[in-house]
Amino acid sequence: MNNEIALQVEQLSFAYGKKQALKMVNVDVPTGTCCMLLGPNGAGKSTLFALITRLYDTREGAIKLCGYDVKRNHLQALSQLGVVFQQPTLDMDLTVMQNLRYHAALHGIGRMQASQRIQEELERLDMYERRKEQVRKLNGGHKRRVEIARALLHEPRLLLLDEPTVGLDMPSRKAIVEHVHAMAEEKQLAVLWATHLIDEVYDNDHLVVIHRGQVRAAGCVTEVLQTTAAESVQVAYDTLTKEVRG
Ligand code: ADP
Ligand code: MG
């Protein structure tokens, strides 16, 4: 099971009208790995997520989730997927528990099982004690943790996180980065994490560096450092995303 590819993106291209946002993108995320999708603003990270979640239709190329094509077998494919979007999407007036119960019901999870799953995920993220608090009163880091717990309720095989730590203070960021990395290994979950914050990369992560809609480098950290002859991920990233003048 270790080598199972949870997400397979092949030769994916996409344009907003005449604006080409992705060009022949290939991405593989094996089970149990954190794949960091690194790219500056406008690189195409959220567009890739929008195609994986089928917000937009894939016309050129293919996307498979645990072997299911998102176009031909979209129900099976999307049931393998948990998503934390770039913009927070919790109901601020409800409690943590109410937000999660609502989501579990949407996924057809029965009440007893929902209680158990909610407790499990909130405990993992150190949020169970806050389950009765209104979401509006939580700090940004805690809100994000609730969204991560929610994305995991139906036990997906692949978790997509679109810049989940932007705007958070350092301790909150660090806690989320650590939680998600530990979870990927423990639950054999595949994670695709979009970010432009290089310090979120761990040594055994996979990297996909994207710039102007194209993959500039991909592989494990050591492979990317080798191909760019760089001594750190920051240097590799800077080199790969440098604007070409002319
Ligand atoms: P990232 O998430 O890496 O910041 P995006 O995927 O949001 O990048 O954007 C990729 C490119 O597509 C950018 O040039 C952006 O301006 C453009 N873009 C994104 N969304 C739209 C849209 N709805 N309509 C037109 N262009 C868009
Ligand atoms: Mg984005």
C-alpha cells in the first residue's frame, strides 16, 4: 500500500479565457507523503486545486484520485478527498461541534459514528476541549484546526490544503505544520499542501515547485536540491521562481 499513488495529475492544462493558468502539469502524491506545492502568488496553485475538486472542468489532461478519474468516476474519486480551501468556510455563529456535525450529516455519517469521528479528529488537533465554543471566538489557528478536522471526518485518502497557515502567528503555524506532517505518516494519508512559505517544508517531504503555471521542479527534497545545485530549499525556490527578464 505504501507506494499507492493517491493523486495523479497528468499533462494538465487550463486557461481562464485567453489567460493560460496551467501548462502541462504533472503531479504524483503517494500515500503517506506530504507533497508541498510551492509557488508564488499567481503560480496556479489554487487553480490546480479547483480542477482536482472539480470546481472547473478538466479539458486537457487527466486527474485521478486513488485510481478513479475525476471526470469519469467523480463520485468515487471525490469521496477520497478532503479539502481545506484558501478562504475559511466555517459558520462563525455555530459552535465547533455544530460545524462538524453539520458537515458529517452532509457526508451521510450517522450520529453515533459522527460523534466518535469528531472526537477523534478534534483530540488529534488538541481542540476537543473547545468543542462547545462559538467559532467566531476562536483565534485564527484554532479556526484552521477545526477546518482540518472537518476535512478529515469522512476519512479521505487525500487531503488538500490551500495555504492553510497564511495570516497565522508563528506558534499556530508551527503547530499546524507539525500536526499535518505527523498525521500523513500515522494515517497513511496523502497530503497536497500549497504554500509559498518555505519553512513549512520538512526534509522527507515531496516538493512540486510551480511558477507561471508550469512545474519547474518535482521530487523529494534531496532530488530538487540536486537538480538545482542549491544548498537549501529557499535557494532552490528562489532560483526556480526568478522572473526571466527581457
Ligand atoms: P495561486 O493560487 O498560485 O496564487 P491562482 O491559481 O489563483 O494562483 O492563479 C493563477 C493565475 O490565474 C493567475 O495569473 C491569476 O491571476 C489567474 N486567475 C485565477 N483565477 C482566475 C479567474 N477566476 N479568472 C481569471 N484569471 C484567474
Ligand atoms: Mg491561491
